[in-house]
Amino acid sequence: MGKKGDLSNFERGMVVGARRAGLSISQSAQLLGFSRTTISRVYKEWCAKGKTSSMRQSCGRKCLVDARGQRRMGRLIQADRRATLTEITTRYNRGMQQSICEATTRTTLRRMGYNSRRPHRVPLISTTNRKKRLQFARAHQNWTVEDWKNVAWSDESRFLLRHSKSRVRIWRTQNENMDPSCLVTTVQAAGGGGVMVWGMFSWHTLGPLVPIGHRLNATAYLSIVSDHVHPFMTTMYPSSDGYFQQDNAPCHKARIISNWFLEHDNEFTVLKWPPQSPDLNPIEHLWDVVERELRALDVHPTNLHQLQDAILSIWANISKECFQHLVESMPRRIKAVLKAKWGQTPY
């Protein structure tokens, strides 16, 4: 007849109601299925304090980190997002009468909503370039998807044979992914051990993907522009209403490149691009697609020739829905720059 665990408020109310209705302890116990001791205790508590809610404290071990301790731990996280679990525990225990272990720290952080995550990698944007990003966003905030369909996007990327796994991790809550303290800034750098390619695409189709044998300079880029950009633009935009996008790499801004574009300005327009803005260039996401597909290969390339063949094959098989969806995201990207006050965006 006994019942395990404490009674709910409703069950305690039933006990009080039965006793007030004139039933004896035994009759109430038989009717409700509780022990006589439980019937007696609940009714005595109601008579003494006038409450049917449980007066018992919750079972289990008392939490070692109370609300004040959680605030202290939160300040430690805010001061150093990259601190390890050991470092957080050590810093928390300083000056505390009762120390805690790393397991307790982990449990407390999860209870507070913090998890260990890899930080977002974003470009380091100077104050001057922030203003240029804002100017670009304001100038194109009224462009529709139809307008962005007239843009051909281009970029270079390097793919490595071997990948280094980043060991940097930070503590953050779910909605802090773009908090400045949760980001890792990057700068452009050249390196070896991989294959460098140049590619372009528009909403209408994927363009060519050109392997670059050596470091890309103005002379090599001029060959790409004349051999690949020019025929692509004149074919896709015969009405001369197309825009060609390129970033601000030194070889793109060389005098011979600028002069070539001036000679062909009646065929298409070069889009004035803000510096340090890979988040606005949808081709960056195509590079991510290629990178993921490379990592997912059953047989990984063992030399640069195999790596180049794999990259070209993956590029040729990117679906139309994929790159069209990226172009269609441009109005949202522009709004994100305006909302972020010309700073970092989630893209």
C-alpha cells in the first residue's frame, strides 16, 4: 500500500479532502492507496501550516556551485574564452572555501548553457575597410536577386594535400557564435603543399576552374582575364549588362589589368568591391563545398596531380541549385552587413 517518492500537490490535496470529509486515517489510506503514516503526516502538515505543497527538500547531493558561483564562473569565461577546463577550475577554486573538480566545472558550464566550440574564422577588418563595406552595402541595398543574377563571381583558392586541425576552442552559449570575443581573425597568406585554382560562376552557370601552376602575378592573371573572363562575360551577358566581381588582391589591381578592363568597359562592368569582404562573395561557399567533398573522398589524393584532378571533378559536379541558392542569398548578405554596422557577418 505504500507509495514510493513524495506525493504531488494534487495527491496531498486528495488526502486533506478525504480527512476533512470525515474519513478516518485507515479509511483514507484504503481509499487512496497510501500508507496510514503518509495520510497522518500529510494531514498534520496541513493542519499545522495550512499548505498542501511538499515541505520536503529535494533529494540528492547539494549543488556545490550556487547562483553566486555560477556568476563567478561566467565572469571567468567572459575574461578568457579560450581557457581550458583545467584553467577554469583552478581559477574558480582560488579564494574559495570549498573547491570543485573539473567534472563539476563541466556540469556547471553546461547547466549555464556554455559549450566548447571551435571559433568562427573571420577576416581582420580595419576601420577604413569597415567604412568601405558599409558604403558598398548602402549602394546595393536595393538590388534584387534579378540584379545579382547579372554578376559573375570570381576568386582564387588553395587546397592542401594535408590539413592541419585547429586546436583552438572557445566557451560560448548557443547565441554567441558571432560575438567578437568568440571569433578568430585571419589574414591572407600564401603557402605551399597544395594546388591553387582560380574560378568563376554566375547564377546562370558555373564558369571555368583554372589551375595555377605558380604564384599568381599580374601577367598570369591577365592571361586568365583575356582567355576565360572575357569569353564568359560576352557569352553570358551579350547585352553588355554584366558585372564582373574580383577582390582587391594586388595582381587584380595591377596597371596592366586595369588598362585591359578599361579597353573592354563597353562589354561589361567591373564591380567595385570592398576590401576584406569574403563574406559577401558567394564563391567562398563553393570553395567550402569543394573542401568538404575532398575530405569525404574514400581514397584521398596522395600527390598534387591527383589533388588537382579531384578538385576539377568536384567543381564540375556542383549542382545548379547550390550555386543559384548562393547568388539568391546576396540581398540577405547586404542586410547582414548593414545590421552588423559594417562589421562581421555570419556568412
